[in-house]
Amino acid sequence: MSQVAQRRFARTLLRTDDGAAGNSPRPSATSRFGWEIALEPRERHRWFIDRLVEKIEQLGLAVSLEHDFAAFAAATPLMEDYRGGVNPAFDPRCNDMSAARSFWLRVADGEDRLVSCIAGKLFRVTSLYPMIESLAVWYDNDPTVPHADEPVEMLSETPRAIAGTVSMTGRLWTHPRWRNRGLSSYLPLLARSLFLARYAIDFHFGFVALPLVRKNLPMLRYGFPRVEPCLRVQQRGLPEPIELHLVWMSRAELLADIDDAVSD
């Protein structure tokens, strides 16, 4: 059964009075990231992204936009108490993780130790459904999909309507010492806002494992307005099938979240 919520997620997240809203003399985050903003009004998107980066920096942390997915893959085994389950969606050995369509956000402490991260990539599709059914979302540069040893049972028809320029994020992780400080909210919102500002995406989506859905984290922490069962898959290397839930937003919902946050 799907869950749907209408929330003012970004406004609640960014309107907290912290005494430093938008007054940083530093160059904009998008300039530091080398990230082009193509969607108008550009200043609105730049402000929103800068504000999210400021919120992270106010924790005494630094955030950077990275394209080296070999480094990202190498960091995965070092992620203490990783809760999400590791799938190959961002593995450069079986995906096109070129800078033209992918990035990961690296959050580090004062000693440059990784404390939080999230990854994302872009698709242009006529329908997301066959990409999920074949697991091409996990293996987008693997001509052998679907794999006979990774059977998939689809649980939703919703992905049939998700089409066009579509972004996906995943592998969200925060070090246990840094949890409950907002990073699990800032990073998903920042990543999808970067995709929106540059590519004018039609939809944004991700997958969440059932234990996290039961805690209502997709809505409360990640800011998605809906979550629903999507697929059951026997992932390679796992003893039992896993059930993954789909979270997604349309461009109109992404824009509404930003508009609400910047409005008086």
C-alpha cells in the first residue's frame, strides 16, 4: 500500500532561525562545484542550493561535489553501520558514471574524514518501468541485463508513467556520530535540487528498503511526498529476496518545494 503526504519539507528545513541565512561572502556553491544552472529563474535555484550548503557548513563540515566513482566505491566498505544495503547502481564497473550524468556529494569533517555522502545519476527514458524490471537502473552499462540469477517481481505500475529526463539518488550514508543533525535531510534535497537546476528533470526517484520505510524515513527525513512498494528482487550476494519501495517526485513538486521555501 502506498503512502502519500503533502508536506512543506524544504521550508521547514531551511527556515529555522540560525542567524546566518544567505549572508556568506564566499562564492556560490554552484560556482565552487563547477555546476551550471540552466533552469530559470537561476538566482532562485542558486539561492536554494547555497542555503542548503550553508546549513551543512554551519555544522562545521565541508561539502564537495565529486565525479570519481572509483573513490566512492572504495569508500563504501569503510562506511560504518551502513543501513541501506549496497546495490551496484553507482558501481563504475557496470554503469556509465561519467561527469555528464552523475556525481556524488562528499561531506567531510575538519580532518577531511568522510562523514556523509549521497550519489546520483541521470536517465533519459520513455518509461522507467522496463529499466527497473530488467535492473538496468543498477546496471545501465551492462548489455547482459536482465540477469537470470537476479529475478525481479514488479509490485507497482507507477514507473510506467515516470519518463523523460529522470534523476535517481541513492547510497545515502551518515557516520553514526553525525546522525540526527539534519544531514539525512540536507543531502537528498541538495542532490535532487542540483539535478533540477541543471537538467530541468521531469522526475526524481530512488529506492528505499522496507526497514527504513517502516520508520517513515522517506517522508520524515528524505522529504519525499510518497512511498510505495515497487519490486521484490533476489539481489546477487544476498541470501533472501529484498523488497524495495519507490520514492519519487515530479518536476512540479520539486519546484513547489523550492518556491515554498523561498517565499515570505
